[in-house]
Amino acid sequence: MPSLATPAAVALAAFAALHGSAAQAQSPSRGELLYNANCVACHNEKMHWRGRKLVYDWDSLEEQVRRWQQASSLG
């Protein structure tokens, strides 16, 4: 006789996956709004493609965002 724990676990995992991806889908929109409101004035196309860029991966991006949030009193 099959256990009820397995179907329940599958249902729970599916529920979490669907709701987790919905939350993630909202993040870029919010991030884009924040960026457009607070960053785009200085960060035009030249800033993103300059030779002396400071961001090369996710960790360095987070570090720079925190740095500038503090500098501009956004964080």
C-alpha cells in the first residue's frame, strides 16, 4: 500500500516551486523600478561597459549596491 507522505511531499514541493517562481518573477520588475528611480541618472550605457568596472560577479554586485545604498541613504 503506497504511503500518503509521498503524494503530500510532491504536492508540497510543487506548491513551493510555483509560488517561489512567482515571487522571483516579481523581483526584476521591482529591481527595474528601483534602478530607474535611483541609479539610471548616473548609470547609463557607458557606465556598464567601461574598462574599469568594479562588478564581475554576483558578490561584487551586491557589495557595490550596498556601498552606493549607504552613500545615497537608500539602504
